[in-house]
Amino acid sequence: MPAPLEARSFGKDFDWTLFGAALLLALIGLTEIYSATMNIPGDVSFMKQAIFVTAGIALMFVIASVDYHSVSEHIPWLYLGSLAVLIYTPLAARRIAGAKSWIDLGPVSVQPSEIIKMVVVVAMARYLSDLHMKGYLTLNQILKAAVICAVPMGLILLQPDMGTALSYLPILGVGLLVRGLRPTVIVSVILIVVLIVPISAFLLSDYLKAHQKERLLTFIDPSRDPQGKGFQVQQSKIAIGSGGLAGKGIFKGSQNQLGFLPARHTDFIFSVVGEEMGFIGVLGTLGLLGFVLFRSLHNAQTARDSLGLFIIMGVVGVYFFHLVVNVAMVIGFFPVVGIPLPFLSYGGSSILTAFIGLGLVINVRRRRYVN
Amino acid sequence: MRREELTVLRLRVNFGVYIVGAVLLSLVAGFWHFQIAQSRRFVELADKNRFKQIQIIAPRGRILDRENRVLVDNRPSYNVVYVREGAQHSLEELAALLGPGLDMSLEDFKERVDKSKNEPKFRPIILKEDVDVPDIAFINARKLELRDEVFVEYQARRKYLEGDLAVHAIGYTGEITPDELKNKDPKLYRSGDQIGKFGLEQRYDAILRGKDGYRLVIVDNRQREVEQPGYEQPVGGNDLHTTLDLDLQRAAEAALGDQVGAAVALEVSTGDVLVMASKPGFDPNLFATRISASAYQELNRDPRKVFRNRVIQDHYAPGSVFKIFMAAAGLEAGVLDPLDHVNCTGVVTIDGVTKSCWKAGGHGSVGLYEAIVNSCNVFFYNVGKKLDINRIAQYAKQMGLGRKTDIDLFGEDAGLIPTPDWKARVYRTKSKADQKWYGSETLDVSIGQGAVSVTVLQAAWAMGGLASGGRLLPPHLVDPGTLDKDGFVTQKLVPSQYTIRASTVDVVSRGMWGVVNEGGTGTRASVDGFDVAGKTGTAQVVGKKSYGKDEDFEDNAWFVGFAPYRNPEIVVAAFVEHGGHGGTAAAPIAHAILDTYYRKKTGQFGAQANGPIAQVKP
């Protein structure tokens, strides 16, 4: 085993560029959260979010400074503890929007299924990097990796919160792809997804919860239920489309300010960006998010070892999944699933998770030169 | 080994860069589509979300009598309305919440909502109209629960100050129907508008209705107003100055009482309609508030046909009134000399047809004057025989009978002056014998029976024309001159003149003076000091009556007269369906009008507690 690694000067090695991009995204998010809630008397979303961003940044520094190898060593009990929390959550939780995925911690409520994602990222990275191989994964190895992901996913599905459960899939998918799958396996999986998933979705529709079925059907035909889920997407499209090139101006979006936009400070925060900042703002925000992803991918390539590489790829997979699903949802390219946009959407758990992920990426980068 | 492993992994990570790049680019393309390519459409949709145009209904003009007394005004009124868009309660919940307070059942709620279920959801549905203060307080006290779902809305309503007085002339208003909307200018008329449905309200709707204003407001997702960026003030409608005289109208309707009939009075020199009374009537205030289906059915089923304006919409055999026109025609055609005498034995046989006079035993030797005063049939059979039917028709039409007077109301009847051509045309599908005109029919027409029929308005109008030497002015309830002042383009009233000798007018008028003043059949129409001339008519009713029990086939009663008998100012026609004798049933109605007119003229008519006097433009 290599000697204990001591990072070089914190200030010099810290990825300030990556952190700067994330901070900018969080500030855009805070601006639009303020804009979306300033007309609601007594609303404290902006203040809460500001506190969570601060807390997230602090947490990021903490995580960046602890060697990821020691994090990996503690992963077995962290993973098991997480499963215990996921079992405990629906028993203690309040029901919000049909799902029991929140637990109250004094003045704030936390969604454990969000934060635990990063534990699974590290667990998956540890398992895959420990394989130390060049060839393709065997079926046995694939199944073992799948179990690491599937157990927490299953517990989250029981809450039931399909959106969050689905966001665990990229941890497995990206990990397996990077570790090495036979091309025949990749092609078969793509074929299965393209052919079988839509069919079985219909065949199994009896097993889906009512609101899940609703969302699926609304995705297929958004005009089906204008006051329901389709109405949300329609209003979101109106907000984004009417923003035009330069937007209506911050704090001046009519769809946002007059309340036509649903869930506008949480899942639909990007619609507010589109309406008030226009196509230019959308390009800028997507550009910053893209920069975070590309920079992280670069950090993965320069990682010192495969554990660091897999940790970053897990985080990238989670960010990318959230970004694509959320942004595609607000323009009606994807069904409405309750998935927040990293760094922008209102939500303490989501913000903490995003900054923990950032801390992991920076952690790996700081230790890239050793050896 | 480790290095090689990392090299392979890094190659795969590199592949991820392309995937992320491609996906981000396709998302950007999606936003390009919405924000650049299709932006205009979404801007419109966003505006549709937030802008609402709220109509401000312009107050309708008042209707005034000739002395600017208000006949029709507007009054404030409030409706409880319900908006389905964004409603938080089910209809059942609303009925439970509001039913007891508004005294309405769930069925009532459902009925109201079902009627408007095809209308846009944002349009308020009236749950209860014209509510009183307790109802308003009841709804406002529940504002918190009801939010913007159920609320109280202002609406101006028509107020007919005199109730059913002159209702057939004044008319009423109601909500525009889809069919009516099709024929109107969509810029001026919209669904839900109140428009004139009958009478002057209908005829002069364009003048009475104003131009609605609007408020342009920005609303939030719960339809609450946030801002008002646009406002256009409504322009109230113009007052309608009618020619009606409230005092004379009241006198006429009081005299008609519960009888079925009609009365009309015209100012001879102008054609102004001073009185237009038709009985039975109905209260137009019923239509100002939404009339219930059952109340409307009850009015509609009344066998006395309350909605018919018996002054212009129905025609009746004129009976002996027609003898005046026969006399004038005979004199003008030269077939009758003022000194001619006929011996009335009570029965006469002309061309093999035997006809009798109304007086058994006859009137003896009668001249024209006695024939008019005593209404001798035999005398006028002879006139008719000499004139023949075609010449009777020619003169009658010239004098204003059998054709529309062109009064400013819709639905006027033309009456009928029969001719052999007319009969052949009407009976063209029947046998030759049925189509033929018989001499006996000419005799019937000569005394105003048979196929000849006139409207009550025509009788007064033609009599006024005759008495004033052949001058006919279209009768009217609104003088176009008063409308010109308000800037409306109207057709001028053009008088027409037919030739009639002054001596003819003189002889006929003298006879009619005798009817009223020298022991004739119309004595009851006389007014002390006012030289009234007139003629009674007692027309047989052919066919079955549609109502009543005891007085089957009772005659229709007429009185047509004017005053003063030289240079007449006012002409009156009174008619009572199944009233019996004209002298007893109709003459007193004419008397009431003429007496009031004369007392007003001579300053003996006390200032009565009338309705409000309108402030009008100088």
C-alpha cells in the first residue's frame, strides 16, 4: 500500500475554478429562488437556501480535506448505516406529495435518500476499483455491483419515491461502463431499453402508483389533463418560450411573479431562469453546468488511482442524470419526475448532496500528483 | 499493471466527454426552439394567462314621455355569481354552504350551472339575481371560504316606473340570443348583452344602448387582480324622447280597465302618438330580472294573448266606422249627393240579395247626415252598390286603410281591403265558385263587415287624415327631429296628401259631430266645451271565440273620433274585443282620453303626483 498521502498546500491544489463555477450556479439559483418567492408573504425559502449553500460549501471543504482513501475505508459501516436510515425514514417521516421520504431534524427536514447517494457513489467506486482488472466484467461481478445500488434503491422505492430511486441508476450504469462491459452486453442493454421498457411500462402499468401512471401518460400526451401535470409542463414551456433571447428581466417574469409557474423555486427553477434571463441566461447556466461536468471528467482522467477515478465518475453520473432529466422535463422532453437541478433548485438535501459531490471531486484532484 | 489499468479507464472517461457534449448541445437546441424559433407564440400565451378584459356595461338610456317624465329608468342591482375556473369547492359543497342562506336547493344550483355549462369557464354564472341586502351580507361574510369562486356582482337593471303602462309601446329588454347575435355587428354586440326585445326598447336599441367600456387587468394564477394597465370608460346610451303623454295614457288604460282591447290617440298635425294602449298587458319589470320559465309560460298561455300589441299587430272588421270612409268615397266619386235620401224599411234587396238594417222596421227616409248619425245600413248598401268594390278599395287605400302606416315599431299589420282580384288570388286552389266575387260581399264591405279589416292605429290615422283634408303623416312614437339632435341619421317624416274636396270633409265631419252631440250613437264620447266628432262601430264577430264563457260571439266595439271637429288637433280610436255596442263600450274610453286632453289644454288638469321629471339637454 502506498504511504499515507499528505496533500500539498491546500490553497494551491484546491480546484478553485471548479468551485467558482459551482458557486456561480448557486448564486443564480439563489437569485431566482428569491425572485420566485418574493411575492409570497412570510416565505423564508431564500434565507434557508442561503444557509444551506453556506453549510454545503463548509461541508465541501471538510470532505475535500479528508483523504478519499480513508473515506473508502470507512465505507462498509457508512453504507450499512445509510441502509438503516432508509429503513427508518418511512417509519418516522411525514408524507409529502404522496411519498414518505423526509425526516424532521429540529427546524429543518432532510431527505436522506438524496445525501445517501454520495455514500453509494463511494461504495460503488471502492468495489469497482478493488477489482483491478483490464478485461470485461463477468456476470458475477456485474450482479454484485448491481446489489450495492439496488438495495438502497429498493428501500427508496418503498417510500415510494421513484424519481429519487431512479437517480441511483447512473451510479451503477456509469461505473459498469467505465469498468468495462462487453460490447455485446452494451448493445443488448440498449436494445432492451429501447424495445422492452416502453412495452413493459404499459403491461406493468397496473403495478405503478396512480401518480406515476399519471405522469407517464401525461408525458405521452401533455394535453390530456390541462389542469394537472400537463398543465405544469405547459406553463413551464410558456415561461421559457416567452423569455425569448434576453429574457423578461430578473424579478420581472410574469409567469413566475404571477404564480402561473408551478414548483417554480424547486423542480422548475430552470423555467424561471429561462423566463427572466432568456436564451442567453439558459446558455450561461447550461455552460456553467457543462463546465462543472467537463472539469470533473478532466479531474477523473488525472486521478491518481482507479478509486479516485470511479468516485469522480459516480459524482459526474449523478450530476449528469439530474441535469438531463430536470432540464429535459421543464421543456417537456421528459416526464415530470421530482428531480432537482444540482446547485440551483431550492432544497437543503439537494444542495448538500451537490456540494458533497463537489468536495469528493476536489478531494481526488488535490491528490493527483502523488507518485 | 496499475498503469495499464488506468490507461484503459481514462480512455473510457474520455468517451464520456463526447456524450456529455452531445447531450448538452441537444438540450440547447431544444431551448433554441422554444425561446428563439417559437418565442412569439409563447409570448402570446403568457399574455393570455395574465391579461383579462373585464367589460363595464354602459347604462342604457332612459325612456321619457313628451313632457320629459321618466317612463323607464335603470336601477342598481346585485347578482350572486359563480366562477367555475379554479373553483375549490364542488357544487354539492357550495349548495351545503350557501343553500340555506340563499334559499336554494342543490337542484337549483345544478340547474343554473347546467344552463351555462357550454360557456367558457371563466365567465361568471348567475346563481341568484337581484339579491337583497341580507343575501349580499351572507355572501360577503363568507368571502374567506369562497375566495373568488362565488361573489356578488353589480348589474344595472331596467326599471319600468309605470309597470305595465304602455308596455306594448315601450317593450322590454332581455339577454341576446345566439340567433340575434348572428345578425348584429360583433363590435357592438356580444354574447350576454342585454338588448331590446320588443317595442321601443327593440326599435331604438341602437340609440338606447351605450358603448360598453372595459378594464384591462393583470391577474395572477388565482385570477386576483394585480394591476390595471388599461381602462376605457363606458359611454351611456341616449335618452329616448317619446311622443307619449303619460296623463292621456293613464286615462286610456284606466278606462279600458280589465277589458280586452286597445286605444290610440294621435296628434293630427304632427303624427305624434299620444296614447298607445293595449290590454291586457304584463309587467315588463318581470323581464328586467330573469323571468322564471313558469311565469313566462303562464303569460304565454293566457288565451287573451297578453304579448300582442292590439293597436298595430291585430286587425279587426271596422264595422260602422267604415261608413265614414264610404261616405267620403261616395261624395268624391260623385255617386252620392249630400241631399240624396233613401227610404229605409229595415230590409233591402239588391241584385237578388236581401239584407237588413240593424234597426228592425227601418229608419224611414234618411239623408247622409241621418245615415251617419243613426248608422243606417240600408243607406250605405246603396252607396256601396253604386261605387262597386274596386272603387271602394281604391278610395279606402288612398285614405290610409289596408296598408301599413309605417309607424316606428316592428310587427305592424297592414289590415285588409278586399277586391275581386284579392279573392281570386287567395282562393286560387279552390273552385271557380269560391273564387268569384259576389255582390253581397260588396254590400258587407259597405258597412265594414266581411273581409274588410283594419288595425286600431289605421282607423285613427285614416280618420285623422280625412278630418284634416287628406294630409297623412307617418305616425310615430319618437320624432326623428329629437334623434337628429343627438346626432343620429334618421329619415324625415314626409307628409303625403291626397285630393279631397273641402265640402266632403265638411259634410262628413258634421255627420260625425252629430253622432256625438245630437243624440247619435256616440254620445258618451262627448266632452263639454270640446267639439268632439266621431263614429261608433259594432262589428259582428264571425267564428269561434278563444276565451270567455258567457259572451260568445259578442260584437267588437269601436269608436273613432277627433276633436275639435273643425281643425282637429287630436284623433282617437278605441276598441274593445267582444265589448258589445261601440257607443257603450268604446265611446267612454275615447271620452276619457279626449276629456283629459281638453282639461290639460285648458289648464283644468291638476298637477298630479307623477313620476320624476327628467333633466334633459336644452
